Amino acid sequence: MTDVLPPGRYFTDGNFASTEGAILAGCRFFAGYPITPSSEILERMSKRLPEIGGHFIEMEDEIGSMAAIVGASNAGMKSMTATSGPGFSLMQENIGLGMITETPTIVLDEMRAGPSTGIPTRVGQGDVMQTRWGSHGDLAPITYSPNSVQESFDLTITAFNAAETYRQPVIIASDQVIGHLSETLEVKSEDEYEIVQRQTRKVRNGSEDVYNYSDDFVPMFVSGTGFRGNVDSLTHDEKGYPSNEAYVEKKMLEHLLNKVRKNEDKIVKYEEFYLDESDIVVVAYGITSRAAKYAVKIARKEGIKAGMFRPITLWPFPEKRITQLSQRTKTFIVPEINYGQYSHSVREVGQIETKEIHFTPGAVPDYKVILDQIRRSVS
Amino acid sequence: MIKESKINHDQGNIWRTPVNYERFPKPKGKIHIFPERCKECNYCTNYCPNEVLERSTSVNVYGYHPVRVKKGKEDSCVACGMCQTICPDFAIFVTEVRQ
Amino acid sequence: MTSLEFHPKHQYVREERFPHVWCPGCGLGILLQSYIGAVEKSGIPQDNHVLVSGIGCTARIPGYVNMDTYHTTHGRAIPFATGIKLANPDLKVTVISGDGDLFNIGGNHFIHAARRNMDLLVICSNNFNYGMTGGQHGATTPPTSKSASTPYGNIEPAFNLPHLAYALGASYVARWTVMHPRQLVKSIKTAMEVKGFAFIEVLSPCPPNFAKFNGFADGFEEMEFYRSNSIVRNEAKLDDISIDPFHGKPVVLGDFVNRKRASYVTLERELIKKSMEGSR
């Protein structure tokens, strides 16, 4: 058996696809803590990684898991963890560590009903804002939202590439249904996928700076290669040394934010459906987008000019496209399995009438509710 | 002639001086101080077995009185290195002077 | 007597960062010096050492060491170091952090790393309080002693760290103070050769906080109190060596445990080898 999943057609679930996508992207270190509905990823990793020479460790909690993958990434390994809401809350601390130390890692959050322990094996989309603002301080996170088993595979690879390119933790905000849903997965041969390999610094023996705040893409150093750099969770200057000065914070923070903001056009991905001459645009992501798509299809058959916009990158927010759409659309409808989160950003950017549909976490969204709202918006 | 070993009494401890004590040359050390690193914690002045060091009256850039070698004790250092080992600030080190 | 000279250990420290942040009379500089003394003697190349810390005064040590160093989040040094060690088992990974960082907020990670016998050297500088935040009491504050948050005296019992580490399965356990730098260097060097989890507790003063609250004039006086009340007993019964110097109990020091137990990295290597063969 080769290291990666052989090409072909598979009938499998999202958790399997995410695991295999990660391995194809080069993930060789996984630290995690069991939590429904993402445990299958941990289980499969525990089998797959050792047989290809990778490392798997089941940590004592999610805090430790996140710290371990940031550590492993600093030692040169592409690393990942998978969790769900309660664990994702615990990981916020070290997601921030990954951000400030510019360490690429992947966090897969399979959203379930909350708050707190909520409903362990029922779907939710209540972590959307947490993927944006979860860790304290100013951040420019990158979050992907898959809506199928195929995307669980493909987007995991994309996420690893983004993490390596922009040197920061990248979040995949999947949900319980996508994780447990079984459908067709098409896998191409390994060389057909574009994989961004880790760029690392050469030996310097303490002579070169760890960071360069005027350059968005400075390779990181790997521990044990003689670079002798300091990696710090405190606000640090380009040497990597801690500083209490506001001007250092300004330089560092603007670098951290700008490397994503300036490259938003390259990062942002979305899918559009029936957006030609649409008066009503349903903005939906994750599992909700599948119900929304069906509702839009029926609405079109009824002659209603409805379309759907699906952000694949939840963050950075597809600001340009939403602004364009808002100029030729009357209404946005934002269905989510929460009580209104992403809708706030859509309303803020779109500046037009934005209707929210609140699906209660715990059940798969019903397309009829979305269809009803579309019909009502016309009349 | 066989010398008797000397016995010193110091705070209740008994130190025996080896019989061939006189035959060994006493090592000599040179003390190097970085006055700008010293924070006058007094570890070295307290632990120097020959009481070579003392707090100076000069002031360094951070406002501390860095240590210095006592007047008249310039030749008393035996290069044991205790001050260097105990200094928390990397502010002092000793080199052995070849005699 | 000129600054143009180099300190004998200058190639191991980031000299441009001196003088360091610690207070006058703080023992952390001695611990820093002891650590690099052990690195020098360990025979392992400087670039194969990695130093990881959490948050706190002690956690500032890596910032002064001229090697690959990581200053991470509060309490998370051990899992971070676990990640580095597993990703590159050839590195000698040392965690150096304070008692609050390792045993209050990071206690869970400590017990599990010791249980796994993870190949890490953990050095805990124990100053009996949270120094950086102003001297509040923690899990190691001795009974009845005072701190910024126990003005009437501490009513909680304190951790007996060597006993804890031993019970969890650590391969190597020792306790010294910063007033025993030569023994400490030897102990750290021995611990670096250990396969598995090695733990060294190092008693250190906190001049502006714990010393002040408990009637010591400065760091020197506090340390002199522990030193003069200490006895070295390598074979001490570990359940009986809790630190309670204010009630006449001697502070027991020594290299208590050095035993062979299968380490995590050894077992993981075997597991990977076996599963790689199995998959072919």
C-alpha cells in the first residue's frame, strides 16, 4: 500500500475523506482528544500515521493537543488536530499561539449543537464566529467550510496549502452531518494535486532575524537545524525577542493581519448558483447550503428569481463579491443552524435587506423553511 | 620528618589540613567584572571564601552599586570560581593566572 | 575589568539581551547558568538541544539561551515540547518553567507526560509563589506561609513534587536549590542522559514577593535559610520530603530516583517499525 489513498471512487464519509486528504497533503503528525463527532478522524489517524512513518498521539485534552501540533510544526512536521465545539473552545488559547508565532497547523472543527456540551451528535453551526474571533487579540483567520465528502477531502488539502503559505493555523469548520455523511468521493492520483511544501530557513547560528515584517512570506526555521532562533508568544520584534513597546506591537500585528488581508483575493473561494438576474440571494454554507440549493432550485421552477451564494472560505469574508451582489440584488437570505451569526457580516457588508433563518441546532435544516422565506420575500 | 596534620576548628566543623599541604602552590585567580550587569544581589560577596569582593560606591547605568575587588585583596583570589558559578547575572568570571 | 572581555559561557547565551529581566537576588540566573553548564558538559551538540518554557519569570530563561528556544503559552510547555520531541526524536528537549506554570495551570500535562514516560527533561524552578503577577499563593506554597493572596497564612497543603513525579512514573527525580549550583549542573547533566521523563525541582528565591511576605530581607537571606536547613539524602523516603521549613522541617535535597522504564519514544519507534512492516 502506498502512503496515500490510491486513486479511484470511494463511498465513504466526511471524516474518512478529511483524514485521507490530510495525509495526501503531507500531514505526518496528529495530536487529538476524542470528541464526537470527530473521533473517527482520530481513530483513523491512529492507524494510518504509524504505517507511513508518521506520529500519532492521543493527548490528555484539547489544550495539550493544540500545543503539541504547534510544537510539532515548529519541528518541521505538517500537523493537524480534529475536534468539535467544546474542544474547539479549549484550543483557542494555542490557536492564538500558532497565530503569533506564525506556525502552520490545521484545526478541523466539526460543529455540533451548543452552547457548552450541547447535543453531542447533532448538527450545529454555532462556532462560525468563534472561528473568526475565538482567540483573544486581533486575528486574521482563514476558515474553510466544506459541504460534501468530496470537499472534506479537497478542502483539507487546500487548507494545508494555505497554512503553509500564510504560516498560521487554518481552521476547517465542518459540521456533524458532513463528517458522518456517506457519499461518493473521487480521488485523483497523487501527482495531480498541488501540494505546498514547507519552506524552511537555512543555518544561521544566530546571525539572521527570525521574522521580517516587511515581507509577507518569510520561511520559518525548524528546530534542530542550527538556526538558534527564539519563538515567542509575547509580542516580539523581528529578532523574535519579546518587547513591551507599542510600536513593536504595531509592526508585528500589522504584519500578521496584512499577510492575509493583502492576499484575500487569492484566498477567498466561493460557489455560485443561479446568480444571473437574481433578486433574492440565499447565502448559505456547510450542510445548510445543500438544503438552500434545493430550495432555490424549486423556487426557480416556480419562476422566482432566486439564487444561492456559498462562501467556501467563511473567513476572510468574501467582501468584494457580497458587495457586488448587493448592488443588483434586493434581499439576502441567510439560513444557518444557529440564531444568527454569519448573517451579521452579510448585513454589515451588503447594506441591503438581509433576512435571517434560524434553524435550531440539533436537526438537519429543512429546505421548506428556506423555500417559504424565498416565497415570502417575493410577495 | 613526619609532620603532624593540623586541625582547625571553625564553627564546630573540623577541617584537617593535609600533611603535604605546603608542597602545593596556591592557585591565583584574576576576577573580571561586567559592572553594567551587576545588580548587587550580594551572592558573590557572601560566598567568596576569601572575602575578596565588596559592594562599590560607584553607580552603574541601572542604579546599582556593582561589586569590586577589595583594596589590599587583589592577590587573594584562589580561582575557586564560586562567584562565577553563583552569579545570577553573568556579571563576573574568574581566570586562573599562571604563576 | 572591561566589557570587551567575554564571559566564558558567552557562546551559549544571547549576550545582547543582558542584563536580564530578573530582580536583584533572583536565583533564575543561577539556574540559567547551571542549565548551560550542563549543556556544555552533556556532549550533545548545542544545536541538538531545544529549550521550551511556559509563562512566568522562569519561562523567560529560554529567551537568553542561544539555541532553538520556545516561549509558549501558560502551562502548555510540556505538550508543546511533546510535539517537538515526537516530530524530531533526535533532539534533546528540555522544559524549564516555574511551579505555577507546571503544577497549577499545567498540572494535567505534567502528570500525563510523566505517566507516558515522555522523553523530556522538565526543570521546575520552585519559588513557592506566582512571582511575575505579584506573589500570589500557588500549589507549592508551604502551609501557613504568607503571600499576596494568603495574608492570613496559607491553609492549603502544598505539592510534594519529587514524590508526585516518582508516583507518576518519572525515570529520574531530583531536588536541589540554586545555592547548590555544582550539584545542580551534575544533576541536569545526568538527567539529560536519561531515557524517559526526568524531573528536577530547583528551589529558588523570590526576593520582592515570597521573601518579603515571609520576613526575609532579600533573596540571599531566603536562600541561606533553605540552604542552612537542608540535608542531602539521595535515598530519602519520597513521601516524607514535603517542604515545610517554617515548622522546623529540614529541606531534603538529592538525586532521588534514576530508574529504567520503557520510554515513550522507544515504544513509539517500535510501534511505527512494526506497523510499517505490517502495511507492506
